[in-house]
Amino acid sequence: MELTGILLRIGATLFFTVMVVFVKLLAGEVPLGQVVFFRSAVALIPLVLYLMWTRDFPGGLRTTRPLGHVLRCAMGCIALFASFASLAYLPLAHASIIGYLAPVMAVVLARWILGETVTGLRWFAVVLGFLGMLVLVVPQLTATELDESYLTGVALALTMAVFTAGAKIQIRSLALTENAGAIAFYFALTCALAGLATVFWGWERPTPVQLAYLCGAGVAGGVAHIMMTLALQHSEVSKLAPFEYLSLIFAVVADAALFAIVPGAAFYLSAAMIIAAMWAIAAKDRSRIPEPSAHLIDGQTPKRT
């Protein structure tokens, strides 16, 4: 059972990477809103099939907290748009490592919004995480020729991390009373509608290859969510968490194999610092078993603050 959970978690990480690769291949060729629409709308198909299989559709979609879902979906949708937009400017590995700042930022938001007590170790982790980001960005700021496109990508990736952190806090609240499938379904539906709303801003008629990438992103994202959910039914969150870092390895391999991008020394130092910050933040939680339903939407295991 535990091995099954680990294999499913690795599979989820791989499929999320495949999704991101498809999105990056479309960057600059297909409008952002169109990409978000296909990724979210197509993802609804495997998600609904899974909910039907678990007999959570449509009954499991009932909610007593519609405004809570609206807030979570709004933050998650902004994060998704920013994440996909950043891929037009950043290597996959750089976007991934900045995305790892989300649980670090969740500490700050939990203290500010929820009034939670934050230990000295976790404040140290917050500082370490932001220093790690500076290690990645400062070389671009001090370069002879300022790479404005890279900095634009960093700003978008940071926006994604901030709103992902906010969404994770809201997911934690919703998971106390709401069905996990409902949280996933409403998020995908909201993003699909938000993407569809951009149809008036010049969608392109995709080529067969582009259409395959668009649908591939949706299927990969939907399958990844399902595999993540199944993994959490077979193993404890604390035992699956280390396999989250495989996403960084997959991203580095994809950059090298598909885009001929090899990270420099600053990237590895930055990655070490940010991952260390994540471990410090999650340190107290490894002795607990968080609610499984809090872990399915964004492709990363939410960290408690």
C-alpha cells in the first residue's frame, strides 16, 4: 500500500511536469487565456470520470460555503495565469524553484491573516527562502545587460507563489468541511470560465500540433490531480512529501532535453536554500497526519504553517 502511494506520487509529479512542458511549448504561440481554458476544461473530463468512479458526482459537489470556494478559486486562478505566463520568460527549473516559495510565503500570510503563532525557526526559514530567491535573481540585476524578460518572469512567478500561498490557506479551511472533489472541480471550472472569457481578445485557431499540446496539458493536469489524490489514500503525507522535489529534477531534465538550457551554479545554491527553508517550515508537521482532502489542487503538497 505504501509503495503504491509513493509510485502514485511520483507519477503525479511526472504528469504535472508534462503539463508544464506542454504549456511552455505553447508560450508565445497561443494566447495565455486560451491555454488556461484548454488546460482547465479538458482536465474536467478525467476529474469528473474519477468523481463518478468514487460516487462523488454530482452529490459530492454540494457545498455550504460557496463564498469560500469563490475566494479559493479566485486566488488559484490568478496563480495559474501568472504561472503559465512566467513560462514564456523563465526556464522550467527556475519557475519551479520560485514556485517552491509558496509554502514559505504561506507562513507570512498565516501570521498576518490568521494570526497564527510562528516560531523562530520558521521566521528563519522565511528569511532563508527569500535569500535563496535573491541568489537566483541578483546575477540578473548586476549583469552588464539587464535581462528585463527574465525579471518579468520572476515577477510573474512570485505573483504565482503569493496567490498559491493564499489559496493553500483557503484550501486548508475548506478541507475541514468540504469534499476534496468539490474543491478540485470548482477550481478547474472557474479557471476554464476565466480562460473562456478571454476569447474576445484574439484567440488563435490552433494547428493540429498546438491542439495536441493544449489537450495534452489538460489531460496531464487532470491525471496528475487524480494520482495525487489516490497517493494520499495509500500513504501518509509526511512519507510522500520528499518526492515532491522530483519535480525540480524533472524540470532540469526537461530544460536540458527539450530547450537546451542547463542551470548555472547560482541555481543550485538557490535551490538548496529554498528547499532547506521548506523543510524547516514543514519540520513540526512530519509528526502529524494532515487532512488528505487538503492536498490536491495545485500540484504541490500544501504545507501547514
